Amino acid sequence: MSADQAAPLADRLAWVAVDWGSSNLRAWALDDQNAIIADASGPRGMLGLAPDEFEGALLETIGDWLASMARDEAIEVLICGMAGARQGWVEAAYLPLAEESDVLAELGSRLTPVPTQDPRLQVRIVPGLCQRPNAEAPERLEAGGFDVMRGEETQLAGLMHRHPAFDGAVCLPGTHAKWARLENGRITGFTTFMSGELFKLLSQNSVLKHSLATDEGAGSLSDEGQRLAYLDGIDTAMAAPQRLSAELFGIRARDLLDSRLPAGEARGTRLSARLSGLVLGLELAGATANLAPDSRVVLIGDTALCQRYRLALEHRGFSVGIEANADMILAGLGRIHQARLAASD
């Protein structure tokens, strides 16, 4: 172990990166080379906090890192995600897309400072991005409509840090999946698909819940029967997205009438897989409409969810790359941190 590595954490700590989600927050302590020296996480997400509770939740998570710091020392804490939402800690205004600017490169100069009670905390929040319709090119997917993102902009900035001249489609799967188009390292548009939330609503709050599995085996695409049902759902929705509502009720009808389905719990897992395929197929019908069949799509997100997207996209003829969610967040916050330091010199 080097002398630097053996030094107390507070002596090596240069800044703190935080990803604050709706349900959880994650934090990383970094040195002056942007190397991780500690990490922490907790269930104190935005939805469970009032504005005056955020500072306390942050100190619960990273307080041990600051324990030996003098009260007149301050450490930069750079936050992305839902802490900057209107109902979060302090609202960080959305940065609008504009043809003449590179908004991902501007994030470091558009940070929102947050007043704190603890003088050791120098908190700044990364802005989200917003988009308004492009009246001159309504037929282009990347022209998009009214849309917003908060948190994903940092992951895209991380991708640009790793691949500065990236050109192509990027998908960030999640409850509200984001599809972004980047051209030579600049974001030109994005679209949000509520597929994750739609699946949850249909599976838990519609008539379909009586036909679907609820056990831990549901959703395992390593099972051949589930995988085939999932891919058939993808193909069905993409072939005729206008029939989605009918295909959804068809799941209930299949449960009642289709003798080819297995009995017992396997029946429900098979139908759950089909529902997942139908919902994602509807998303892909819109998101990939203007992509060439052999286009490359980069996925950023949770590994298991990205694998579901990968299976569907490769089945439909696309090539796929996957970047880890945390890696892109840290790369993005690191890029923003360095840009802020450069601007302050």
C-alpha cells in the first residue's frame, strides 16, 4: 500500500459525486485524480424527503468521510438526478436543447448551487435537459416533442467523455426509458417511453393481473419458453403497434382458452413474458423507426434490464453495446467537475 493510500480518507478526498434517484442515493468519494476511494448508498431517495431533509440525508450517507475535516474546510459535492427536481432539494432548471450549442459540454457551467447549514458542504446540482418540438422537422424522431430528462444527461456526458466523437442512438432503459440521438458527440434530440411504468400498471392494476405470474421465476429469459414468448411479443407489437390494445386483452383470452400453454405457474410466467415483449415492442416500434436495420444502439443502465433490451434489439437485427450505469454516471460527473474547475481557473 502506498503512503497516499494509507493516508486518512479525508486527507485524500478531493470531491464527492452523488447520484440521487427517486428511491435511493449513491455517493462516491474521489481523489484529485478522480479515483474512487470510498462509496456509500442508502434508501433516502427524493420521493421520501422534504426539501429541508436532503442535507441530513446526505450527511447520513457521507458524514464519515468528513469526520476529520475542520469546520472551515469545504468539499465539493456534485449531484445529478432527482435532487434537482421541482419537488427535490433545490430545483435545477432544465437546460434546453439548441442546434447552435453543445448542451452536454455546457453542464459544468450551468450548475445550481445549494445553500447548506454545514459549512463543510459545497453542493452543486447538475441541470436536466428539456426539449421543445422542432416545427421545421416534425418527421424526424430526433426532432422530438416536448420532453425532459434529469439524471440521464450526466450518463450521456459520461459516454461523450469516453467516446468524444460518438454518433448514433443511445437508450437508457428504466421506468421511463430515454432514447437519445447523438451526432459527433452532440445530443440532437431525445424521446421518453413509459414502458416500465406501463408494464407495472398493466401487470398489477389491470384485468391481466389475474393471468400473470408473481413469483421470482417470472421474467427469467434464460427459460426458453419465456424467451420465445417475449420475442414473439416483440415481433407482434412491432409488426402492428396499432393493435396493441387488442393484443393485451389477448393475454387474458389465451389464459382462458389456449390449451397449448403449460399448466400451473409456468402458464403465468409465459404470459408475463409475452406482456413484457408487447410493451417493449411498442417502444421499439417508435424508437427504432428511423434506424437502419444494422444500426448500433448503445445501452446504458442496469445490467439485467439492458440484457432484456439487448436480446430484443439483436433479435430485430441491431448491434448492441452496453455501458454500466455507475461507470457512465461517474465519468459524466467527472467531466462536469473538470469543466467547472477549468472555468474557475
